[in-house]
Amino acid sequence: MRVPAALRPATADDAAAITRLYAQHVRTGRASFELQPPAAAEIAGRIAAVQADGLPYLVAERDGRLAGFAYAGPYRPRPAYRFTVEDSVYVDPALQGRGIGRALLSAVIAAATAAGRRQMVAVIGDSANAGSIALHRVLGFEPAGCLRAVGWKHETWLDTVFMQRPLGPGSAEPPAD
């Protein structure tokens, strides 16, 4: 696969650029159900928390600037979920459709698998988000359900689409705890 951008782990120094990119998605998009963009300090804390769990938080750079970011965080806080992660992928709208999201999500899948996680869940905002649904499908995610009209944003009701893929042996064998 041709890598359309340089990928690397995010650092606290990336928080401002991630905040700017994510704010655009929060303000104008339907993928995130946040209504107000978080501050850079909050984003830096989120990066640190994901990485402290031994999970990937990656950025893609293209032509010296942030092109996108992706990470795998805990799916839910209760301990039985500890082998399941939820992914998030955001790409600069001007650079979408160029393989950056695919490169980021592929790297996140590989890193979460290497970290011993067994399932990855995509919680996709807006059932009309064809790009994200297609990205996840091409990388091995299968539909797992849809919650209808559970979010209210931009003066419309939004669905949440769930997709899932196994990591490593998935559920075929017990995890090494």
C-alpha cells in the first residue's frame, strides 16, 4: 500500500494542530457527537491517557502539516471490556479520499493487535457517513448494528452505526491476561 503521509505517534506538541483539525469536524461535521470543540489541553490529556493504556494515538503528516489523526481507546471502562477498543479516525477534509484515513486506521489496527487487544469497535456518527463506513468495511469491519436517532446535532437527529472486527485471534482463544 502506498503511504500517502508520514505516520508517527502523537505527542503533546501535536495537541494544538489536532485541536484545530478536530474543531472543524466538531463544528461542521456529524461524525463527532461533541457539540463544542475541546481545548488543546483537553486533547493533550486525551493523547496521554490513550498512550498510558499502551494504545496507539497516531498522526499523519503531509507536506509538513497535520493531515489526520487516529487512535484506539478503551471501548468501555468496565474491566470485562479490557480487550476491546474503539477506534477514531479524522482526516483534514481537504485531504480526504487520498488514502490517509486508510493508512492511519491500518496502523491503529496493527498497533492495537500488537498491544494484545482482541476486538475493535467503530462507533460511527451518522448513518449517512458513507466514507467512514466504507473505510471500515474495506479494513475488515462488519456491521454490528445501528442506533437510530440517538444524537441531536446541527438541527437533525443522527444515528450511530456500530461496526466490529476481530484483532489477532479475536475470540477464537482466551486472551493472555
